[in-house]
Amino acid sequence: MAHLIETMAYAGDTPWHNLGQQLPPTRPLEVWAQKAGMDWTICQAPVHYMSERTGGIQALKAFEEQKVLYRSDTKAALSVVSSRYQVVQPQEVLEFYRDLTEVSGYEMETAGVLKAGRKFWALARTGQHSALKGSDMVQGYLLLATSCDGSLATTVTPTTVRVVCHNTLTMAIDGASGNAIRVPHSTTFDAEAIKRQLGIAVSHWDSFMYRMKALSERKVKTKEALEYFGQVLNGKAVSAEPRPEPAVVPHERAAKRLQALYEGQGRGAELAAAKGTAWGLLNAVTEYVDHERRARSREYRLDSAWFGQGAVLKQRALDLALELTS
């Protein structure tokens, strides 16, 4: 089975998904482009088709409303898109971080290519960090990802990593979760405009951590934990009462695993900020999605945790956890 990740690079410690080749710290973006497999461009050509004329003679005709996108290095086709589709190049994703790393103190952490070039991303550490109850450290990151097949808008996402277990979580700003800035491929990606908009979001780190502190101070009863995991997984509570057979609760196995992670089996579950709290509930879900949820490979799990159903599950977990403190 072909891997989703074409190539990938990382700096510092091995990332939570255990994928890629290591780079020394503070390498130039040109080195990142090479090692992360992002040193190629997306080319485009009109869509052509064969038509049959009288007498069986075929002619090649163009369909102007669509175009083929393909890699400059391998010439492999990536997708067929509308003629109005605005392409974002792999180099543009890395170039987005140039002034952030050279002037603003950001540090590149990972970059790579998914699905043979159809999706690619870069992740940088912002330098922001805070601790809950002294030792439960959370660090700030900025994720930029895009696609060339319409599966993902160009998306800039302030995100966090809980150091003790490397769980990832999209930041919640001003009481609202899902703070990603999305640029559809029907419009041009303006990096400088995004950075101006992003400056407002990143400045809300203290507000975000205030809400995470509120989660760490919100004590949770066993029944509440069961209801929370049930709602996260399938939108309704998992009952703690005995039930007649052969009734089956959807996602029951996952709910039991989440409960076990929350009650002590999760990394960092015994820390004061997480034990018996809403912060612990949230981190049980993020650990399950990032490290344990069933997937065909680590590559598929990464894709899901950042961009797919895993990301949706973590978003729902964050929304429900914040509701517990309202």
C-alpha cells in the first residue's frame, strides 16, 4: 500500500506521529524544501479529450473549463480542477514562515507532503508556552496546510501541543473554537494579509490559556465523564445503567478506552491539572485521536488528526469541554 506521506522532515525531538527525517535546528528554508520533499512546483495544462470524426478519424480537443495539475519533477498528474482554481505552490507554504523565523522568533518544526503531493503543510513553534498547575506545559504552534485537489482550502491554524503527551489541539479564541483562517482556492492566497489577520489571533494566547486553566479547575464526576465521552463520540450520552442484551451502544469500545485514558492510563492523566477535571477529559480525547484511534497507518492517522475525521472529533471535544465551564 502506498504511503500517504511522500516525504517529510522535522527539527528537534521526534514528532508525535514518529514520521520523517531529522534536520539540525535553524536550517534555511531552502534545506527544508529539499528534505521535506517540497522542492518542486505544480504545473498546469488544459484538459484534452479524443473526439471521433466521420470515418473513424480521431481528433484531440481541449476542454477549456478545466485544467490538469501535475508535478514538475515527476510529471505525475495530481488532479483535474476548474480553470479558475488558484494554485498554492509548496514553496509558498514554506516561504510563509521566512520572516516569522528570521525576525519573529518562530522555529520550523515539521514540514511534509501527503498523498503524493496533493496535500502539503509546514508547522512552526511560535515560542509561546504556558504551564497549568506548574508542570503541565502547553506550547503554541502555527500550522499552514493546503491541497491541489480541492480537498482542503489553504488553512492557517494556531494550534497547541501538550508537551507531556504531544497531544495536538486547535486553539480556541474569544470563547469560540475552530480559529483557523481559510482561503478557498477560488481566491488568491495573500500571505501578508493572512499574517495581519493572524497577528490578532496569536495575540490571544493568554485568553486561550485562561480557558484551558478554567478546564483544569473544573472538577468532573464519573457520570459527567461518561456523558461527555458519549456526546463526543456519537452526540448522546453513554448510560452507566445496565442495559438488556443485545442492545449495543455505538462506539462503546472507544468510550471505554477514553474512560481508561482519563482515569489514569493516559500520558499525563495523573498530573494535577488533568486528574478528575475537564482538561483531563479533553486530553483523553486528543490522545486517543492522535495516538490510538484505528487507522491504516501512522500517515493516515496524521492526516485524520489534522485535516479529517480526527480533527472533527477533537473539535467537538473542545466545544463540549468549554461548555462545561460556561
